[in-house]
Amino acid sequence: MKKWLKSSLCVAGFAGCMALCMAGCAVQTNIKNNSSDIIYNGSVVSVVGDDIIFSNAYISSDISTIDDYNSYANTSYLATVNSSSISGDMFNSPDVTKLKGEVTGFSNMYSFVYGDSIYYASPNKHKTSSNQYVFTYVSFFKCAFDGSGEKELLTTNSYDSSKAQIRALKYDDNAYLVVYDGTELNMINLADESVTKISDSATSVALPREGEEWNGVIYYSEDKENAYGQSGNAAFKYSLTDKENVSLSVPLNYSVSFTGRCSDEIFYTLTYAPTSISTTRLATTEQLESLTLNTAGKTFYSSAISDVRVAGGENMQQGHIFTSSLSGNSQIMFMPSSSTSPTVLLSNSDYTSLLLVYGDYVYYSNSSGINYKTISTGDVVNVVSDMTVETSRIGYDFYESGNLKTIYFYAQREYVEDDDTAEEDRDTGYYLYAKNADGTGEVSLVAQTDNTIANQPNVALIVSLSVVGGLLVIGGIIGTIIIVKKRRGY
């Protein structure tokens, strides 16, 4: 951990004047969004022209108390920086502009840009009826590019991170934020900010990924009360056009669990209760209109799958990347579209998390950093090494032509070899770094680490103040600057 300095302003007898002065200042940004689409770059960053909107730091541990939250908010806040100021230095970052004070870099982080607004997730700070905080629940907000106009859109009533899915989706020129917290399935219309509860007891859901073409229909399952001697569950679809929930045909004694979606391809596991035998099926949305779930489409794989994504295209055959367990060990597999037999791309010992699939390339993390593997050749390229990275997420940016340009990742701060900071005082927080997606070039520190005035209510005002001989001059009013040392870390 590192000793951080926090400047505290004490102006005796003029508190009201200070508050008034601060209220008159606002964060200044020049961000302009010319896109009518949802800008989603992996939720780690949102790239708007030359500007990057992101969380300054990432929390690698849980929030248990309000003191934890307030401490983490000193660094894990919503911020922006211009990409031209990122210079290839992994030890010193450019100055960033702080936009909001909520914690945004955490395990359930999610953010995107739509129109002139930033949408972001933050740990819930509402108390329960028993006056307790439940920080594992998630609140969703929007604000303007300068951080003003904050509005809470939705707070979940539960959150199961093993099942939860969040998607920012467009359909028929309208934009939606769909939130499945593991139990409730809600949809926020971003035009009028109305919330529709699609289900209050969903057990699985099939949602497309951000930016994919889709039919505007959400598929989900629920448990049901069964008649004597029968088993299984229920499946439904909800149409954004008709705004109706319609039951799908599930045969008796079968249970369905939706396990993935790629555009209008729906993946689901069917389990026959008397034998507990499961298979994964792939059906198109058109096939699901008229056929039962056990007759639609085809058998895709002999057991359950997760994290399915489209891969290939251009010079290689298109197919699907997915994860599945073999003898209790997770594998990343590739299934060509013309085949019924997948190949193991990465075994359990090769990777920690599947991060990004981009055409012929699969980005993944492991204990040594971040790599990508070329599906067609089997070649592996190391992109990030010798850093302690947050292994569960990655952000990305593209050239105007659509080619992958940059990846963004959180890692512990690096120190130069001759830095004399004692080991026990070193900052072990996770901050944002950038690297060329092809592995070339140097790692760049994006996030500001030495945020000495993180707790001040307005950064722009404090920076503009004049200090004369240890005294603070504010429009002719003199106050004293008190420097307080505070120890913190993750």
C-alpha cells in the first residue's frame, strides 16, 4: 500500500462562501459523439472519437462497508482522457478528468455511450428495510459527458454473477439496456427511460451481444409448478415489437436452459429428467417460431456450453468459439460451421478467462498475462507479460476501417527499477493500461494514479486556487491549507 496525500481546505467562518464558489464550477470536456449507434468497447472503456471514457481503477476485492465504498471511490471513479495524451509510458500517466464519484471499476462493471450520455453501473448504495447495505446489487446510471445530469435508471433486487447478463442493444432504431440479475429480467427503454419487467423469476436468458443484428425477441426460461408425475420447466419469448410474453413449447419431462446466443442463433441445453441426459441444441429464431424446443434446429454438442461467440470469416471458415467442461476441466473449443466435432483450442491449464473473439483471433488471459491465438494456424502471440493483470475483462478499440487497434486492461501499477518506495508502501491497486492489439509497441498507463485531490468536491476549482506563503487566497479571502496523510490501498 502507498501513502496518499489528500489536501483538505479549511476556511474558518467562510464555509458558506466556499460551497457557493464550488457550486459555480463544472467539469469541462470537449467530448462530442457523432454516432447514432451504441458505443460499446467491452464495458472497460467507451471510445468516442479521440476521447476515452473509463473507470480510473479497478477493485479486485469485495465492498463490505460504506467505508470500503468511499475509500475505493477515491480511485475507481468514472473518468475521461484524450487518447493523444497517452504516450507509451507505463510508469506515468496523463492527467485524467474525473466525471463522477461513484465506484465504477468493480466486478460487475458495465458502461457504454449512447447519444450524448454515458451509461454506467455502480454498486448499490440503497439500504434495505433492515438498514443494511447490499453492495453486491447493482445500480445503473446515466450522465452527460461533463458528469452533470446524473439519473438512476434501475437498481437490481438481487445479483447472481454466475448467471447475470447485461446488454446494451439496438433494435428498429431504438436503444435498450437489458438487465438479467440472475432472477429478474428487466428492460430499460433509453428513449423514455421506462423500465419493463419481463420476468421476476427467470432461470436463464438468451441475449445477443452488443452490436449484433437480431430479431428483437428475448428468450428466457422459468421454473414452473408441475402436475403430479411430471417434471421440466417453462420457456418464453418477449417481443420488443409486440411487448408480449409468449410461451414456447417444451415437451413434458424436459428442462431447457438457454446458454448462449449469436445474433439470431439460439443455443440451449435440453435435459431429459428421467435420465438426466443433456445435449446442447442450436436453433434459429425462425425455427423457434413453429417447432418445439426438442425438434427445432440440430444437436450442437453433447453437453452444456457457455460463452459462445462467432469466430472466423474472410479467409477462414466461420464457426463458433465456446467453453465446455471435459472431465471437470474447462476447455475453449472451436466448432466449424460445417462440422459436428469441435477441436480443443485451449485446455484448462492454458487460460484463465476467454476475453475477446475477433475473427481468426481468440484473446485470453492466464497467469502470465494476455495472449491471443490464431484459430486457423494455432500460433500464439503474447500481448501483455510480466504484469499482474485483472484476468476477467478486456476493453478494445478499432481503427476506422474496423480492424482491431488497441486493447485496454487493468493491472497492478508498475514501478521503475530504481524507485525507492518500500515494498509495503507500494500501491497494489489495479489501473488501466493500453497496448497495441497485435502485441507490438509498449504498454501505456492510461489511468491517473497519484490522485492527490480525489476527495475534493470540484477538481477544476481547486486547481485554479492561488497559494501564497502557505495561505489559500480565494477571491480575497484567506484560509489555511492543511495536508493530511492517509494510508489506503486495495
